[in-house]
Amino acid sequence: MIKTQLVGTRTRASQQKLTYPIRAHRGALLLGASGVLIVIGAMAATFGSVAIPLDVLLQIITAKLPGAQIVATWTPTWETILFDIRLPRIVLAALVGGALATSGATYQGLLRNPLADPYLIGVSSGAGLGATMAIVFGVGAIPLLAFIGAMGATALIYALARAGGRTTPTTLILAGVALGAFLSALTSFLMFKNDSAFRTHQVIAWMMGSFALSSWQSVATMLPYLVVGWLIVYVNARVLNVLQLGDTQAQQLGVPVERVTMMLVAAASLITAAAVAVSGVIGFVGLIVPHAVRLVWGPDHRFLLPMSALLGATFLIIADTFARTLLAPSELPVGIITAFCGAPFFLYLLRQRKESLV
Amino acid sequence: MNTLQLRAEGISFAYRDQIVLNEIDLAIQPGELVGVIGPNGSGKSTLIKCLCRTLMPQRGRVWLDGRELSSLTAQQIARHIAVVPQAVELPPGFTAFEIVMMGRIPHLAWWQNETAHDRDIVRAAMEATQTWTLADRLVNHLSGGERQRVVIARALAQEPQILLLDEPTAHLDIKHQIEVMELVRCLNRERGLAVLIVSHDLNLAAQYCSRLILFKDGRIYTSGSPRQVIAPDILREVYGVNLLVLPHPHTQQPMAVVG
């Protein structure tokens, strides 16, 4: 438990507010957040064109377990809806939410910039160009081209930022913004030149993000990249903390700053590219979730990273549930929901913790 | 006991065309407390950065006990050399304990977690710097003097043999200046820590250092005992002002005052 000693004339109110009394219960908090994620995931599966009551849902799932002896009281259609449509979609939304929040936390820590998000380093513009080419030229394979575009843009931006000497956060951000604008211009040109309204619409829908085409296949596609990226990021959580001291002090404390920066940019971009490839560009999750976690629980990445992943997953499941039910039978792009709910919540947090760490 | 020697051999450093360090030769002997003084822009801070490889000198070499600094990894260097930078900003939201624990990074491999052993070292470092009572406080709520001591504690947690301090007393009031200098002297005497301290304060440096190195325009103007270096004609030549040099009533060390 952290107790602040109130000394001297420093502002007492802000001191009290800024202690993190929960720091001692981090394990319990993470466990709690995992529990919430599972409950929300299960509840999300009950909603849809066919409402499946929660108790039946749990029975359907337990019946699948080996050795379970439950007499089916439901129609096989429910089982199909649950296992082939809803569950893959919910799992994918959770993975993408966790992915975006993790890479957002990583970029914000690495670049020491609270406005950094998973798309800052050109990942989204690269992915956008890839997906647009796939759609406009009718190549298909949207995820593959989006992934290649995302990783290609990241590599190019890193090389450009490095060419100017050492890669500093500022050069990375500037190179990202500049190349991002260039790639977006190419994307816009392709959309403008193409005369199929249907394809243009397809591009726009992709850019706003959707889980409408989720399948276990997409889960399996993205999972290996996620696991590799997550491992690299989590292993470097302590190093991310030291990087908050700035490059010079981090180096003087024995951190190979240049190598770590490259590794973390690659890992975070890999995570984002995998997410974007299966779901399109979903904004706000990667910006807001890690930021909110930092505002509430402080900047220690050993807690910040897993907590952001869990809350990002939960948030995106909720957002996607709204996206597919709000205007049913038609679907809203989930990116609209994340921005619509995320932005006000974030402003609320910012007001609550105005004197805080931003 | 510490036997490491840090030695610069003809090092030069320039930012673009501006030469900041010009053919510097110096050595920090084990157990020594050396002061580096000189006017603004004479290359003192750059010297510290070259001695811990934050900057690579364009010419010359830095040796850490027979091994060239450029052949060592940042982690290897940080196990032997700790740096206390000038006017440190510490990232908000971390506790003093967490900041000092960062000093254990050079001793931990990436897969290792901090152990009870590391916590003991951190605690000892914080007790030595009288920051243990601040352990749970957020660093953004500490005063300048407290923050400076936390950073020195972090340097101690590195268990270095050589400590480089860049103007550790700048921005501190006289009480905290003395506290920091007393602490540095104590660490030097009791642990045999070799210390190089860059300072603007001639009198503080003369009181506490056994040897002074006076920089002017990126070169060593002179070096020697405080009595040899703090002399009216030398100071006039280097700083361009007339100062009176008096012996300290108790220690007999020289004091420069406005004449």
C-alpha cells in the first residue's frame, strides 16, 4: 500500500489523488480483468439475430467438453450460430482489441508520446494502400496485401528515420506522418481513378474496420504473429520503463537503446499489422485504452501492457456487439462505435485526472 | 577494493564543425575524487558523455582498465560506470523505489526478475542517500534535492566502481549542495568509489576534491591540487575576471571570492 507523506506546501489534493493504492494488488486486478473479459465475451455471444439465453449457451459449450453428458435441448442451428459465427467473431474482436491496445501502449512508451497510437508509424496507411490495391485491382487476398503494406511501410519509415542519424522518437514520428500522408495520397488516387462505386464502398468499409467476415481461419491466421509480437513486447516491459528516463539515461543504465527501439517498433508493428489484416483499421482502441490504464494505475509497463490488452479486448467485444446489433440486420463499421464511445470516455477520464501524468 | 582505472587518451569530440573536446588526456585513478571545473561551454559535460560512451569521441580512445570502451556493450559499461546526469527529469508516476530499482538493470539478464538480493541493494543504496523514507513517494512529488539524491541512489544501485556526476549541485540550495557533496565524499572514502565530478562551483569543488582539472575551450588548461589550480592568475586567464583567493579558515583549502 502506498501512503503519501504530505510534506510542505506541495498541493495535497493532487498528491493524494496520484498515489496508486492498488499497486499492491496487481495480480488480483489482472485476474479480475480476465474474469470480466470472459463474462463480457459470454454475454456478447447471447446477443444477435437469434437470442441464445446465457444458461443454454453455457450448456452448449460444456456439452462440447470431453466427457460431458448433457442432453441437447437446443436446435443444431444454435450450435452452428454459436461456434461458426459468434464465437470466432468474439474471439477475433478480443484478440484485435488486445493487439491494438498492446501496440498502442508500446508506441506510447517507446516514443514517450501520449498521442502515439498503433497507426502512427504508417502501419494503417501501408495497410490501407495494400487493401485498396487488393480491392481495386480485384486481387482478393486483402489480409495478405494489407499485412505486406503495413510491414513494408513500417520498415520504410524506420529506414527513413534512421537515415537522418540516430533514430529518435521525433524523427520516427515525423517520418511516420510524412510517409503516411504520401501513402494515403496514393490510396486516395487509386480510389478516385477506380470507377466501381461498389469497390470504393468496399475500401471505405474496410478502412473503418469490421469483424463481419470473421472466422476461425482469421483467428488462426493472426494468432502466431500476435504471440511473437506479444512475447517480444512483454519481455521488454522493464526496458520500456527505463526508456521513460530518456535515451541518454537509458543508455547509461546499460540499455542498448537503438537495438531495443528497432525490436519494439518491429514487434508492435507486427501486432498491429496482424490485427489490421483481419479486421481493417479500427481506431481509438490503441490510443485510448493504454492511456486510460496509465491514468488510473500509473506508467509501469509490467502492469500497463497486460492490463491494456485485457481491457482493449473487453472494449472491442462490447463495441463489436453494438456494431452488429444496433442497426440489425445491417452492420455498422466497428470503428465508428469505438470512436463514438471511446472519445467521450477518454475526455471524462482526462477531466477526472487533469493534474495527472499526461 | 576497487582497482578499475578509467583513462581517456587524446580524445576529441566535435558537434559538426564545432570542436568541443580537443585532445584530452586524463585518468581517474581508483579511489580518487576528481573535480572538473571550467567556464560554460568548455566541454565538461561532453567529457562525461564521452567517458561513458553516450558519445563516441571522433578521435582518441577511452580505456576502462585495458579494455577499450567502444568494444564493450552498454550493459557491461553500466556495471562499472554510473552517471548522475545534470538536472534530471524523472518520468512522473514512478515511485522513488522503482526509479532506484532501474539501477539494477545492468545486472539483470532480460529473462531475470528482480530478486530479494536486488531489493536489498536498492534498500542499502537508498539508506546511504537518505532516500529510503521516500521509497513509496512518486518522484514527481519530490523536491529537487530529493530527486537528485534518488538519482544518486540509482547510480549506487548499479554497484559501480566509477561514478561520474554532471553538476550534481546545480539548482540546489546551499544545504542540499553540502548534503550531496558530503554524500559523494563519504562514498568515495568509505567504499573506495572513484568519482569524477563536474562542477560550476569552484569553492565546493576545491573543498571536496583531491584533484582539480580546469577546462578551457575544450582543452585541459591545468590540473593539480586545489591549491595549485585555484590561483588568481589562472582564474583570470580562464574566466577573464579578477578573483581573490583566500585560504579557508579551517581546512586551508583555497576559496575564490569576488575581490
